[in-house]
Amino acid sequence: MAILTDEMTRLIGLLSDAVKNDERHTALMNALEEYERSEELNGLIALYNEQQDILEEEFSSSTPDNERKEKAQETVSKLYKEITGHPVYSDYMRKKADFDSLFQEIGAELQYQITGSRPCSHDCSSCHSNCGHN
């Protein structure tokens, strides 16, 4: 049994077309493609995951090798900084944050259209104190 009516599905389709045509979606898809193509970045991520596996082994071991664990922790920290500082990763994360903001705004607008009240950002400035926090 379908929960959504045919009309709801049709309108959601129209909204999704508008979102897919938005520059933030296009920018995110381009950044994701670059992220996936970056051999350098994906190599760093693979090394990071290997070191995380070593850490997991050592932390779950009844007789951990403390030297191996410390070396893996140092490597993980170094790789984390390299990954998060990588321009392809940084660009992807910025574009993702932009798109996530759009998606949150869509949800907030949908809530407003249904209920007549806007979601509160918890500082109550966006809802004009109609949120019930006061």
C-alpha cells in the first residue's frame, strides 16, 4: 500500500527536478566526481583506513602492541590532517555543506507550508518566539 498519493509523488518529482537543476546540486556532483577521481586523495583515505584497522586490532587485542598502536595513532592523525586539508576534499565538503543547507531549507519550508510555523534554530530569532521554547 502506497503512503504517498499520486499527486504527492508528482509534486515531489517536480521539486526534485528543481533541486537537481540548482547550481548547488551541480557543484556538489562535480566536486563528488573530482573527489572520486582523485588518486592522491583516495590513496590517503586508503592508508588512513588501513591504520584505523590496525588501531582497532590493537585496541581489541588482549595483548596490544603499544608501540604499533602509538605509531598507528600518529599516522592516523597525520593522515587525517592531510585528508581534511586536501583541496579536493575541502572543496567537496564546502559544496556538500552548501547543498545540505539547501536541503534543510526545503524541509523547513515544507514544515512551514504544512503547519504555518517555521522550525526554530533554538535561538528563537527565526521563529519570532512561536516555537514553544519560551
